Amino acid sequence: MTELAAVKAALKTQAVETPSWAYGNSGTRFKVFTQAGVPRTPQEKLADAAQVHAFTGVAPTVALHIPWDKVDDYGALAKYAEDHGVKLGAINSNTFQDDDYKLGSICHPDAAVRRKALDHLMECVDIMDATGSRDLKLWFADGTNYPGQDDLRGRQDRLAEGLAEVYERLGDGQRMLLEYKFFEPAFYSTDVPDWGTAYAHCLKLGDKAQVVVDTGHHAPGTNIEFIVTTLLREGKLGGFDFNSRFYADDDLMVGAADPFQLFRIMYEVIRGGGFTSDIAFMLDQCHNIEAKIPAIIRSVMNVQEATAKALLVDRDALGAAQRDGDVLEANAVLMDAYNTDVRPLLAEVRQELGLDADPMGAYRRSGWQERIVAERVGGTQAGWGA
């Protein structure tokens, strides 16, 4: 197999999971904006996600968020997804939207609130059993606003205790993916603020516990690819939440703020063997002012482009330059790959998969956007609040 053929073969195996909530209404801290044609039910979200997969060929699974995607029959929902050409992916928990969670969820000082949060997490594992989902994704808004508000070590103890209880509930083939965020909504201390804290808890829990890297959850200037390579080296990188940030955690389209960073991350993934492993490549985005489905298609394409460029890095030449201490040549090898226009290559890959070479144009011509605007009238649109 030629080098180019190998790159094409790798690109054809790529899988990017799209989030159900990205198809619903979203906004800022101050206002959630509505759009015509937005889904009203989990089924309509899946129908939209199926369009993304149909035109990109690499978005075969859809993450659910509970209770935003709560239904009476999850087996039937999984069947609905498969009938539309996709499958259900990670189950995301929600322990941040009830009044009881004002002071935290599984780190809360009140045992009754902790029990409520843990019962919800157990419900999420039940849903995994019903849907066949592999991953339980956990993000906690837990933290404190003032020094002395709560005992910092005590909160870590409660966190460890709660995670251990959920971990024991996981079945064979199921995983816990622990996300971190260095601030927000807590102003003084956040209970899972960085990859080191997440790693420490996952290491103690065992092989089924892995760390999730959300590309928007870092301080400005953080070398995310170093975090990626370290977690890969330790066998603890479970997945990504891809998005972009211009200020704080924007959850904007991946590749919008710093496509070079996305390339560097994907290079470390490929170099560390993560591209062919069980790492979950997920989008975690909210499209407040742009059309939902086209934005998600464009995001998937951005991930594809970064991956293609990372696959084109001449690793032999890079290794030789690094061994020789040739700083400029080593950097040039990376830059040559990054500066390559991979759009023609990806167009060929899509055509070889039987797809249109231009996913954005194909979606526009499909008439789906006009159809959902006309048909989805009345009812309550999906979204995460007002």
C-alpha cells in the first residue's frame, strides 16, 4: 500500500461523534436563541444527526444528554437511530441544573444531595445498558466560590467515594470518562479543575476510568498536545470533546479559533497510536447564531482536515531531524504537512466512499433545511434553558 493509499484508508475509518444538544437551541449565559426547524424530540435530533453522517460519512454515533434526551423506551430510541443510519453513543449526565446542586452534586456537603446525584448517575448507566452505549461521560460543575466555604480535601474525598460507587456499577465493556474544567461556574475552587486531578481519580479507580480532554477547558496558552501525549503514554486518554474557544469555554466550532492547535493535537494522537485505539472523538459544541446542521458538518470537516494533515507528517524525516538536533528542519517537516491543502484529498476520499465531494454543498442542495423549517411547527423546541 502506498503512503497516500494508507492515509486514505485511515481517513475512511475515522469516526466523530456528534452531540444531541448541538442540534437544539442554545445561547449565552443571558439568553438562549431560537431557530426555525430546531428539533423538538430526541428522535428529531437523531434525524438531523443522520443527515450529518449521510453527507460526511464519518459521524456514525450520537451522544445523548440525560435528562435532555429522556424517553420512556431507550431500546426503541436505539432502534430509531439505527433505522436512520446512526447509533447512540456516549451517555452524558447532568448534575448541574437542579436547585439542589447549588453547592455541588456528588461533592455536596449534604449526603441527601449526593445521593440524588449518584442515583442520577446510576440511571445513566441503566440507560447505557438499554442503548448499548459504551461510555458514561461525567462533567461536574462542583466547586466553591469563597475561601472557607467548604473543606477542599473533604470534597475530594466525597468525589472519590461517589466515583467509586458509579465505577462499580459499570458492566463489561463500559467505561467512565471523566472530564475536567479549570474554572466555571465555581469562582474560587473547582473540584475537577485539571487533567492531573482527573487522572489521579481515574488511576485509582481502574482500567474502566479514563480522562476526557475538552479542548476548551484550559487556561490560555496551555499546551494541550502535551496533555494528550502524556495521557496516551499512561493509557488514560479516553476521549475528546472538540470545540474552540476565544474566551473561556465558548464551545464554538472546532478549528475556528486555532486550527494549528487541532493539527498538533491530532498529530500527537496519531504518533501515540490513539487514532486506531478506543479513544472517542466527540464534538461538544453549541451553535447559538449559526445554523445547526451546517455548523456540525463544517466541524466534522475541520476534524477531518486536521487529521489528514497530521497523517501526512513525514515521521521518518521528522525523527531524523530531531535526532540530528536540526531544530528548523524538524519544525519545517511539521509545517509542510500543516500547510498542505488536503481538501482535494478529502474530496477523493468522499467520492471513493460513494459520497458527494462537497458535504456542505450537498446538504444545501438536499432540501433538508427547508423541510424541517416547514414541518417542525408547534410544540416545544429542544434546548438547555432560557
